[in-house]
Amino acid sequence: MGTRDRLRGSHDLDIESIVWLERFLKSRSGTLLMTSHDRAFPRRLSNCVLEPGGESGTEAQPHLYLGSCVEYVERTGHEAPGVHV
């Protein structure tokens, strides 16, 4: 198995493996930088969101929102600059 195969993401995991991974990540302290095509996965794990470029996407400083991804979307009305839900 090559490196690319090992880094493919949660869409290749069965439900039991995803549940194990979420429990493991929740039990850890520290910062986790996450990118995922699966919107539900970071929503279940996040407790803050760092938005580079601020809400407009062009600001010099990033914004740190304390709260889950769901709270972030409710507060800002979008998941990423220019992407409105």
C-alpha cells in the first residue's frame, strides 16, 4: 500500500472505524487541523473554527470563532468565504 492509499480519508473507512477514529480524536488534547470532504465529520469534532482571511476572505488577520462548525455557520451564514448555506 502506497502513501497515497493510506491518506485517502474517512470515505474509505467503515462505520466502526469512523466511530473509533472520532472517539480517539476527541480523547486527545491539543490542536487538530482538519480538512474533510465529509461535512459531518468536522461538525462532530470541532470546538472552534479558524477562518483565514476573516469573513470576507481578504482580511489580513484570520478570525477565530469559538464553538462548533454548526455554531460557526449559524453565526456567519456561510461555511467558507463565498459559500453560503
